[in-house]
Amino acid sequence: MEVRVDRDRCEANGVCVGIAPDIFELDDDEELIITAPVPPADREADVRSAIAQCPRAALTEH
């Protein structure tokens, strides 16, 4: 699994950060940073939840 963000769609709502703060974070400019684009296997369920709950559908799994 690899997670990616579509920067044109992302509004930095932070839903993903709330679900998986060890994978996603917002920088000082409120840009989404994916700290682990290939998350550990034990974090995949939360990453999939973050993808599903993104209000702008800006996150995708590849």
C-alpha cells in the first residue's frame, strides 16, 4: 500500500491527521505531509479509514 495526496483537492481539514497522526501531519503552512507514504502493515486499517473519511477525497491508495 502507498498513500498519496492530490494537492489540488486537499483543503487541510485535518481529518486524516486526527485518525492517523503518525502518518499524516499539517506543516506550518497547513500543507499536508505524509510522513509514511508506505505505512506499516499494522497502520493500514487506519490509513484506509483516513482515505475513506477525507472530505475532499484528496487521499488515494496505490
